Amino acid sequence: MKRLALILAALAASVAHAQETYTITNLSEAFYAKITLEQPSEVFSKGNITIIDTKTDKALIKIESDDLALSLHDGKALANIKELPYGEQSVVMAVR
């Protein structure tokens, strides 16, 4: 029974550490974004996107999703990537 408890604890710890948060700093001068994925190794992951005011560091918008897809560029999440109609697109785009 003790062995089963250790295995379950190890599984719970691996699930807890699977979550990953990425900060997007190239959104705009006024705002930045944080994207949290529960399972970053999956193509689609449950997670959220939060838009934050740069001056106050206050969260302005938070969107939850069951199916976020994120492409990284040199390990970083970037905004405003446009290769339409069928190429890569950012999870977050700033309207200018």
C-alpha cells in the first residue's frame, strides 16, 4: 500500500510540473500577455491567456480554453505572427 501511495504521489507531482507559463513581451508597449498551458507537450492543451497592463501589472482580460495551440520560436512565445491564410498564426495579436 505504501508503494502505491508513492507511485500516486509521483504521478501527481509530474502532472503538477507539466504546467508551463510563457510571457509574450512583444505584444505592444502598453500590454503584455501570459499564456499558461496545462500540458505544453501536447498539440492542444487546456490553459489560459491573460492580457496585462504594463504600467500597473494588472490583469485586464483572462480567457480560458480547452484547446490552446502554441508554437514557440527559440523557446519563446511571440505575438503578431501572420502568415495568412494557411501558415502560422500567433495565439495573441495586437490591433494597431
